[in-house]
Amino acid sequence: MRHPVMARLAILAGAVLLTACSGDAAPPPVVRVDRGTVATTVTASGSLVAITEQNLGFAEGGRLAEVLVSVGDRVQTGDVLARLEDFALEQALERARAQLDQARANLAKIENGNSVEAAQASLDQAREILGATQDQVDATNAANDVATERARVQLDFDRDQLDRAQDRLAADEAGCSSPPPTTTSSSGLLAGTEQTAPTPAPDPECEAIAADETAVQQARGAVIASETALRTAEQREHVDEASGRLSVENARNSVVSAQNQLDQAGSDRPADTGAQEAAVRDAEAGVALAQRDLDDTALRAPTAGVVSQINGAVGEFVGPASGTTSLAPGSSARLPGVTDSSSTGAGGATAGGAFLVLNDVESFQLVVPFEESDAARVQPGQAVDVTVDAVPGLTVPASVLAVAPTGADVSGIVNYYATVVLDRGDPQLRDGQTADAAVRVEAVEDVLRVPSSTVRTDEGRRVVSIPGVDGGEPVTVPFTPGAVGDEFTEVRSGLREGQEVLVPQAQVASAPGGPPRN
């Protein structure tokens, strides 16, 4: 990667060389002492990676309640993409909050002494929770009973309809099996002439068989659907009954606990404040966990992008997500050149596969391999200048996100992948473009500096040459250096900002025609 200062010095050297070849004297090239950054960099090349194909899914499985986006929709960071049914988790959060309230009440009771009133209030609260829980369970069970009975009645009705349809089919088949009657023309008999091709009379039973068979098939389908609905209702009834019994039992245990505390409220036994504070913290953790579980039923976009795939429909069950993409260090971007270990087809999500795939085509990262010696100097947070071979003149500021803790074999050499995040995008950037990263492993900001190419050593001192007075001989000026970077050397004393410094002309001395002539 060519730096601006080096390019400027090259231009100056070219000017001197041109003057030397022409034989005309020219003023020696100079640069000025300025203020800026003195940095040491390590460089490496890699590939730009768009944050694409993020495999999104739910932390836990469940039944899809809503899918709020479609394939092709553009979403913003934080947008809700889909939701799972959350009734049970809402109830769990309410129970956790109730337990936290109870734990805090117990702590207040301990801190304020053994108060019968406080214990009674806790008991009343526990009883209210028990009553509310029992009411909730009763209502759920009653609703399930109604649903099951309705499904059972529907099944009986559909079976009766099937029996009727089968009876009609059997009757029509029996009536159609007898030989069809024939008719003889009365005028033929009177004339003594027998009709040889009698016309059969229409048979209603035979004509109805096709319609009867269709009715039987429809009735069978209705019976199968009703049987499935009944099984589903019965399963839900059993599950909700078990869950309800557990909820009621937990609430009863809370009442028993509150009653025990009330019984002990009259004693003067010292309370264990520390233990109760721990109980409050545990209850707070329970609330936080229940809240997180509830929040996880909403799938949100981690970044702006375009929805490219959805594997599920409302009412279907989806499993918890599992990552299958090889990722760059510290990033959700894929590792260039490494394919996914599994894929999801268009027909739906596989077990543990992605429910939704989100493409982010507006932000890029650069994944680069550093050799061992350079990787040891690269740290997260360091500033980086990124240049792209395909876009000359474009330099994008960036920073190191992470460095892989283990090495990878790249062409027989151990390298460590580092992930560099670009601070901004550019419409000219494309996924997969080759780019160079110059990482500033050491840097001092806002200091006086002079190009390192103008500095030399004279009797153990660091010196530069400045133009002589009125075009006289150059003057050697010593200075106190500080940090030494790839392009600049820090000036701690001896030179002032804006002072002109001569550019050494050794680089043109060996050029065709020799050094400049006077």
C-alpha cells in the first residue's frame, strides 16, 4: 500500500532527476515539519465480507404465533420479525414477580422486626395468588373441557353422517344390481311386429352411485379431521391439567410458607438478614430470567438487511436455533472460503436450522490473516486504514474487532485471522473484493513529526538538513527524536512546526546521468 508522504517524496525525487537530466539547476526539494500521527503499522491482505446470511432463530422452540415479514422485505435493526406463543412464559414471569414481591416483603419484615402484620400481609398475598392461580387453572380446564366435548360431538356427528352416506351407497348399489327392465312398443304388438332394440328405462339408483361414493369419501375425510381435532384437544387438556396442578401446588406451597412465617412472627428469634437478602437476589434473578425468556419469543433483526428466507408458517412448531456458519473472529460475518456445515432447503427448517435468513449488504468487514510475528502486535480496538485494489484512491477508516486465539494453516504458514470492521460503507464496495489492511500497532497522536526519510545519524545524534541562508550550504540541525514510525519520526525538541527540511537526494544519485549538475 503506497502512503501519501512516500508518494510526495517520490514526486520530489522525480523532479530532481528530471532537472539533473536536463542540466538545469533547481532548488533542492524540501518538506515541512508538521503536526500529526506517528504510527507503526503491520499490513495484510484479505477479502471484504458483507454481513450476509445471518441465520436467525429463537433461543427456545415453540409454536409460531406471528410472522411479521416476508421474503424480500427490508428491515431495520431491532425490528420484530416473528413471535412465538408466549402465554406460558407470561404466566411464569408473573409467578416470578410474585415470588420477588414475597421475598422483598420477607426481607422488610426481618429488617423491621418480627411483625405479625407483615406476616399476615404476606399470607394474604399468597392466598390471593393461590386464588388467582386456581381461578386461572379452573378457567383453562373448563375451556379445554368445552373444546374436547365440542370435538367429541363433532366426531359423533361426522361418524353418523358417514354411516348415512354408506347406507345410501349400499342401497343404491343393491337397487342397481337387478337387471334393467325393457319396454315393448304397443303399436308393434298390434301390428304383429316385435321390437328388436328396446330402450332401457333410466335407473335412479345406478345414476346416484357416483354421487354416493363422493359423499362417502367426503364423510370419511370429515371423520378423520374430527378424530385429529379430538386427539389434539385431549392432549392439550392433559398438558394443561398437569401444568395447572403444578401451578396450584406451587401456590399452595407459598401459602404454607407464608402461614409458617406468620406462626413464627410472634417469636423474638434473631432473623438471618443475609439469607433473606440472598433470597431476594435469587428472586430478582428469577424475574430477569423469566423476562429474558419472554423477550426471546420475539425474534428481532440484529442489523439492517433484507429477508432472504423464512422457514416456517404461523401455527407450526419451530425448534431452537443452532449456528452452523463458520464465523470470523469476534464477528457474525462468515469466514471467507469456508462453507456452512449444513444448509436449509426451501422446503422448511431442519432440526436446529435457521428459521429466518437475513442479508446485510450495507456494512462490511475485512477478514485478514496475519503471520505470527505481526499477529502478536495486533489487538482489538487498533485503528486500521483499508484500501481496496479494485477502487484506487479509496481509503476507508476501520478498527480491529478481534483476533483468532488459534492459528490456521495458510499455504503452509501459521497465520491468525483478524476481523477488521469498516467504520463506513461505500457504494463501490462489494462482497469478496481483495483489500489491504494497515493496522496501526503503535501510534502517538498530535505530535511534531518529520519524514523518517529525511533523518540521518551523525556522531550518534539524529539530525536533518535545512536550507542554508540565502541559498547557502545546507545546515545540519540535531533534534531529539521520540517515537519512530513507518513514515515519520516524532520531534520532541530541536525543530519547530512549519520549518523546512531538505529531502535527501541519494535516491537520484545513482540515476542515469548521475547527480544534479550545478
